[in-house]
Amino acid sequence: MKILLLGKGGQVGWELQRALAPLGELVAHDLDTADFTQPEEVAALVRQVQPDVIVNAAAHTAVDRAESEPELAQLINADTPGRVAREAAALGALMVHYSTDYVFAGSGTHARAEDEPTAPMSVYGRTKLAGEQAIVASGCRHLIFRTSWVYAARGGNFAKTMLKLAAERDALRVINDQVGAPTGADLLADVTAHAIRAVQGVGGMVRAQRRDELLGLYHLVAAGETNWHAYATHVIEWARAQGLPIKVAREAIAAVPTTEYPTPAARPLNSRLDTRKLQQAFGLTLPHWQAGVDRMLTEISGR
């Protein structure tokens, strides 16, 4: 099986390089050789590689900046993935793509299922939804994974920011009315590899043994839920217990509403995603968000 990975340099792409390598021949490209502002060039690369599976981890993820550059976000998040999907359809290849909870309005308190109505509130959300729709419209064999609150040990993330601020400041103010599940890039990568094996057939089996009934859209986040204030408190208390330099006192981490931090792009207050469809289809048990965060903290701190 030949796998083409696009966006290898991002947080998810980096973990995908590890997770996908055992499945077959992995051809990995980043934006320097697969520029998502040039859809025809990326399509030509797909024709050149002739992959069995295309995994797209490239995206315009700067949520606030997207508000001021909607055409670029549309190109990277929707137009080019759609173009790649049409090439996948022509090849009979499987396309794997990642989307977001931002396709929903973020109201209510329940965990949203895959078939619930979408209503994105931002350019980022609208362009990611358009990317989903373009892939489906192409008719290619596809797996689309919606996720949220993605972090990784490599690169910047919320936990690292909180550790830095907690070591420098006497007090912190953190939003407490946005709810979701911090989800590790490593978890996304591992579930992706598992799903590809299930759909394509273990050990590179012939096409007749593929399980196309597993294709489609899935929600993929860690188990459990939290808010940014509770997330920050967990991270800081973990660090305090490990003897890391923490200046802020427990009682000095104030919980504040989203309205105190206005941003160009609206954030969903409810980022809960129902993962039952994914777990049942692929026989998975998703780990609790705290387990992944603690593992990441151990990795970045060396503790």
C-alpha cells in the first residue's frame, strides 16, 4: 500500500509520519513541495505518486487570521482538498481528511453527532465545512475526522503557554465557559492508522476485501470534557506536583467568561462531539483527555 501524506510538518502531520509508516510505503510532503495555495500543482503530485491512500493534514488553522484572509482560508481548507479529492476519485484512492467542531454553532450543552445541522460562526468554520462538502461531492472513497482542541508535544500549545505564564505571573485569568475535550495529535494519528487498516484491508489485501461500509464522516476527540480554566488548572497543578517552578497560587487562577477576551473569530462555547459512531465502527475505546495531556506534559518536561 502506498500512502501520500500532505502537510507532514504540522502537529498532526508529524505524528502521522510515525503512525502511518508501518502500513506501507509512505511518501510525505510539506507545504514546500505540496503548496495548498496551488491546487493544480498538488493535483499533479497526486497523479505522479499514484497513491492508494491520501492523508491530508494540511490546513489553514489560524482561526483569527482567517477572518482577514477568507480567500486564502477557502483555498487551503476547501478548494485544494476538493481538487485532491477529485484526483483520489479518479485513482480509486482513499482520502483521509481532518475537520473541526467549528462547523457547528457551538450552542447547547450536548455532544453533537455527525448528522446534526452545521452552522459555522467563523471563516475558519465555514471553509472547513466547505472542504468536507467538496470531498463528499467528489465521490471519492473518504474518511473525514472532525476533532477539537488539538495539541501535541511538538510545537506550541495551550498547556505550554499556561506553564510559562504560571512560572512568570502571580495571577492568571482563564476562560471557563467554552467546553470541549483536549485531543492529542498522537491519538488522531493512531486512530487514523487503525481506520485505514480497517478500511483498506489488513496487510494490503486486495480491493475485494476492503470494507467500504466504514467510509464516511466521524467525530474523533478524547473522552471526557473540560473547560479552558479547568484544563489550565490541571496542567499547573500537575507541574506543581512535579516540583516545576510555579509562581501563581492555586486561588489566583481566575475563571472568566469568553466575553472578557474578544477575538476576531467567534469561538464555539460547546465543542462537545459524540464519538460513539467511531468507537462502534472501529472497535475503539478512546482514552480520557487527562491521560493524553499528562503524557504530553511528561514528554515536554522530562519528568
